Amino acid sequence: MEELREIAEPLLAWYDGHARKLPWRDNPEPYRVWVSEIMLQQTRVEAVKPYFERFLKELPTIRHLAEVPEERLMKLWEGLGYYNRVRNMQKAACRIVEEYQGEMPADFDRIRELPGIGSYTAGAIASFAFGIPKPAVDGNVLRVLSRVTKSYEDIMKQAVRRKMEERVEAVIPCDRAGDFNQSLIELGAIVCVPNGAPKCGECPLKMLCRAHAEGVEEELPKKTPPKSRRIEDRTVLVLLSDNRAALRKRPGKGLLAGLYELPNLEGHLEREEVLAYVRELGLSPVRIQELPRAKHVFSHIEWHMEGYAVKVEEPEGDPKSMFFVEKEEMERRYSIPAAFAAYTEYFRHRF
Ligand code: ADE
């Protein structure tokens, strides 16, 4: 790919003048790069900033991450979703403490072997933090490169990604590996944007870009559409007793593993069916109210939810598989996945 040889110089000159000031860029320690990149895999830059600051304030080193109790960790991640990613981060942190005295190894292959770290994240840590000339090819970079080289290959294919990584690796300037990777990512994020017209007028690569030369930039990159999601109907219950509401812990495996949730059942239940279920739990319902429908989209599943608020008499003990928690404690201590956000607001409800 001859044309890629020429991108480094204009890209770096552009980056020097146009890069956004971001908290993890000012001080690219390996741990900060790692945390920011995992957060950025799932959330926009602006939304990540406050999470990033809060996370680093409470867990300022890899050792702190290795040692924090799981429930506190989930609470710090609340709202970001994809909780397995932070669980994997903790596993990796434990390995770094055991094997590398708590310091991220300055070696691409060793970083890549850690749980939850793929070739993109390993390349980002290795290059931004240590200046190691390894590529960091994410969706932004794949879009830029598909356009610059006018490649119609499907960027969802592993083999296509690997080939792009090899091409990038061959042209990384050894003295500015991190800045070069970041400049490609930044260009994809703010100029060579997806969904709608890229800002080719502002692009430092417009003279080199083969897609732009032929006016086909909006056709690229090519992606196979993702598989359609499975739809699940669920009925969510807000069980209220005085100042307390019922929570349940999810199983240790599968969707939202090990997190707390509002009690919920498969299917869309009628009022009478809900009341029967509540009585089966050994609770005495006093009132029931239908709540608005809500939808939550996970990566492979969509929940189509109906909800009911049910006021129950003060229970003697906790019913099986769930427990009642004071509402203030709920907010302070328990992380409840965003999937339930439409219903947790009814904790404050009196009816
Ligand atoms: N998106 C993913 N990683 C990024 C980074 N390092 N800078 C800006 N946007 C990003």
C-alpha cells in the first residue's frame, strides 16, 4: 500500500494543531490509557470524561483496581454497561500485580495476553504510553483507511482488520508512534466521520485520499450488517413496602451476570398474573399500578418491557431469592443496570 507511506507527515502536522485536549492524553500513563480505551469502546468521549475522572480518583493505580471489592467496582461502572469489561480489567489488574509488581509491562505481546485486552487496546497502551511502534486500529481507523485506500473490503472481517494492522505497522514513525496512532483515531472521530458527509474540506489527507478523488467516500467503509437481535418480552416489578424496594441478584453467568436487578419475569403478564406471582412469593399485595412500557437494547438482545408497581404489606422476612432495601441505601450501594432505568425512578413513587 504505497499511499500509506505518505500519510504520516500531514497527519502528524494536523494532529499537532487540531487534537482535542482530553484528560487521558495530557498524561498518557499506561493505566490511564487502558481505563480510557475500555470506556471509549462503548461510550462517547464527552460522556466518558466524568466516569474517567471518578474512576481514577477512587482507583488511582492498578493495585487499587486489583483490590477493590467487586460490588464497589460495579457501582463505579454503573451506567457504562458491558460490565464484563470491567470485570476483565480487574482480572488483568490482579495478573499485573502478581506477575509484574503492579506495573503494566512495556511489551506489546505481554499486554495483549492480559484478559480483556485485544489487539487494538494493546496497541493503544503500547504506543500511547510507551512509544512502541505497534498499530491501534479501531473502527475510526478502519474507516479512515478504507477511504484513503478506497478499499471495499468488509471491515467486520478479522482478516481485513489484520491486513490493515499490517499496513499501518509498516508506516508508523518510530519517534512518534503514539501520536501517529492517535492522529488516525482523531481524524476518524472528528473529520472522517461516519453517518453522513465526512468533512473532507478540513482533512489533511484529502490530496491522498482515493475515495475522495472519486467522490465515493460516503460509500465506505463496507460492513456486513450486524445480526439482528433477539427480542425478549419481560415484565418488571417495582415491589414497594414502606420506604423499601425489592432487589434481586442475577446469576453469576450470562447477561448482566452477578448484578442487582428489579424482579422481572419472562413474557408480558396481566395484572392478575402479577398479583398471583407476588402472593406466591409470600407477599401480600395492597395495590398495583401499571407502568409505562420501556425498551432496552443490549448488543445481541432487546428487552421489550412492561412494568407494574406493586405496594405490599411489610413482609416478615425477605421473600425467596430477593430482598428489600431502603431506597437511600439502594442509590448509595447497589449498581442497577441501565436496562431498568425506566423503572427505578418509581422507587420514589408513592401511590
Ligand atoms: N475513541 C477511542 N479511543 C479514542 C482516543 N484515544 N481518542 C479519541 N477518541 C477515541
